Amino acid sequence: MRRAVTDATFCGKYSLLFIGFTHCSDICPNELVRIGDVLDKLQAEKCPEVVPLFVTVDPKRDTVEQMQAYKADFHPTLKMLTGTRDQVADISTAG
């Protein structure tokens, strides 16, 4: 689904932000599997919901279609986010 996401989108929810790219062959997939394991444990322990967010640092190659295909290998609640190069740069440098 293509819609704008802002800081208000997940207001009041816990979020786990992962910054990566779909052409990452080792670190990103390993860490996304770990994130999925953590999310499953949190859910099993009835902890508050955590929204996992994946933000690409390669919006030129990581099309929406590419990101949706990549997501299929990871936790079903993972949200895939992209934007313009400037929008992605703003997120990756925010403190």
C-alpha cells in the first residue's frame, strides 16, 4: 500500500526501526530474523505491541515491489518504508 507515513502514523505505539536495504546479503537478513524472534517472544509474553519498521537507504533500487517481495521472508508485521532520497536521508540522520 502506498501512503505517506509521518511521525504521527505510529504515535502512541512502540516502534522498532531498522535501517537497511534489500540487496544486503548478510547483515540485514540475519538481523531481521532476530527482530522477528524478539517480536514473537514479546507477543508470547503478552507485552505491548511493537511495530517493526524497515526503512531502506537505497530508495532507487528498493522499489515498493522489491520491498514487498523481500518482506515475505521475515516477520509478517514488518512494515516496509521508502521515500525520496531526501526523505530517507532525513530519517537516517535524525537523532
